[in-house]
Amino acid sequence: MTTGLAEQQLQCAAVLLRDVRAAAAGSDDFSLHLDLALADLEFGRALGEPSPAAPRRSLAVAADLLRAARAVPPWLYGGAAQAGWTMVQLARATGVQARGLAPLDEVVGRWIAEYPDTCDVDLPRGLLGLGVYGLAHPEPGVRERFSSGVLDVVEARAEHDCDGMFVRLVANAPRQADGSAGCTVVGVAHGCAGLVSYLASVAGADLSCSARAQSLLAAAVRWLLRQRDPVGGGAPPLWRDSDYAPSRVTWCYGDPGIALALAVAAEVTSSATIRAAAAELASAAVARHPEESGVIDACLCHGAAGLVWFGRRVLDTGATAADRQQAARCIAHWSRYLIEQRHAGPLQFFRGSGTDRNSSFLEGDAGVALALLQAATGTRPAWEQLLLGTPVSTDPWAEARREVGRAPGGCPTP
């Protein structure tokens, strides 16, 4: 990848950040203000201009909106866990103690202790997202209590078969309506790969419940590894129930997210077998032709930005020179796609049966901006925790410090 493309990535990222800031102006969506605070924090770190003023302003607006809300959901995306996680990251980045977590902890803790049967064991608006906040919490007692509580629910919900351990989507009204009730999802966002990554983080967290997580992780990894195509050994299917219909090359349901989840498990367990499986899936994902990817959106969750981020991860850690070269091509193709799309006007994102504007981290402008920022600078961000793409800990930038001097700042020419 040429220096010129890196400059274009940064320019496009800056434009998208301005788009997010414009959307947040006057908005009463506290989650959007939290996304903006995170984006400002990451831009400052990556560009060597760390100033807490901008993220603190957005965080203050979000806090005012939270206090005024009649009820605050618990979730990591659009809830108390997101607010708490963002506050913790800003406090850590600026060297101060996180304040005001107690009301948020009360909301999250109550939900974990009394987790409804109608809610999924998933990441965005489910149990695993609450667990991510718990593992990132600065207080050891909260980390222990939340993590143990999440494992209690996992143990109660988990099913076992000859392949290992898995969980199903619940049979609530939305799942009944779209036909997914009771299905077994393989990917990260709503499925078993996300469970594998979370359990690996708990297993490596040096908590009193870590031994429980290790046992659960072994069964969950065994199940996940056995979902690969039994004929070709390729990527797992979208659903366990889909007779091996191929998934899209996306973070949420596809092999990029699964490869990262397995990489987290390999890091925690030091398993060569798991590491090899993660590398195999990653290699296949970055090599997939764009026309065969199934990607028709720009976002981080299920679109081009997710492949830019994933490609950068493979570029920095790929097992072979060929993998890294394919990763560079993947980054270049999807970065140009995003740059061209934004050049044509504000990005449109798929929503239901049509397209609409979206400024959020997971499905909108903020995530696209952050993916382009990472691709251009090579700086490992804290937000990878929100995607279970890295071990969740109280120090999200530890991996970045370990990589100082090891990863290139830009990308080689494909």
C-alpha cells in the first residue's frame, strides 16, 4: 500500500469524524456521544495529539443524557455497559481514576444477577457485552462478581453434544418473527465464536472463576473447531443449522470474526492447534475475492470497514509473507471502496429493506473512521475489546505497547 493511500485513508477518516460530530450536535442519543468520545480518544492517540478535552466534552453530554433518562438499558451497545466502558478507557488514557461508575455498575450487576430468559448470550445487546465491561472494570471486586455471574448464566444456558458446548438464540418475539429462534449461530456478534473469545479472556484474567472459564472454553473451542466445512475444511457456516451454507466475509457472522476469536483463545491457552486454525481462517478470509465476499455495506460490523480492520490485523500478525501480501491487497481494495463511497457523498448504510445514514461505532461513520485510522497508522486501538477481537483486560493498550517497534506504521504496496 502506498504512502499516498495512507494519506487518503487519514483524510477520509477525518471527514467521517466530522460527519459524526455533526450528527452528534444537538442529538439526544447518549450512545452516539459515547461513540464520539471514543473516536476522539483514539484519533488523539493514533496521531500523537492526545488531548482529553474533546472526549471529555462528549462524555459529559452523554452523562447528562443518561441522568435525564427514565430508564437505562444495560447493554455494551447503547446502554450502561457502554457508558462505563468508555469512562474507564478515558480515565486510563488520561491517568485519572474513573468516577461515577457506581450507578452504571448497579444497572449492569442487577441484569447479570437476574438475567432474563428472553435475552441472548451475545455481545451487542446481550450477556457477553456485560461481561466485557466487567472484565475491563478497574475494581477487582466488580471484575470478580460480574465475571462469575456471567459464567453462571453461560453454564445454565449451555448445551452439549458430541462436538462440545454451544448456546442457542432465545425464542423471544423478534427471533420468532425472523425465524432465528432456537438457532445456533457460529459467529462472534451473536454466536459461539463470541462466547469462545469471552471465555478466553476470563480464563486468562487471574480471577477466582478463571478455572471455571478454562473448562468451559475447552468445550466451546472444541465445538467451534468442528463446525468447519466437513468436506473442504473451509470457513464455518452462518448458522450451525444451515447445512453449511457459506457465510459472508464479515466480523459479525463470518470467518474474520471467528478467526480473531480463535486467535484470542490461542493467545490465552498457548495452543498450537487453535493458533493454526485461526491462521487458516484468516488466510482464507483475506484471500477471498471481493465479488465473493458478500460485503455490500461500509460499516465495521458487516461491511468494508470490518475488512479494513481485519486486514490490518492479519498484516501485522500474519503467519506467512503470502498472508501479509493478501492482507495488504484486502486493505487497499476496501479502503479505496470506502474512500470512493464517501467522495460521492455521506455514507449510506443498509437498514432493514433500505439504506439510511448512521453515525454509530458498530454500524456507521464512527466505526469506518476508526478502521481507516488504524489501517493508516497501525496503532492498536482499545475499541477492539468491543468486538471481542482481542483479550479483554483493564489495560486495552498493553498489546499496542508490546508491538512498539515491531509492526510497520503503514502498509506495503500490494
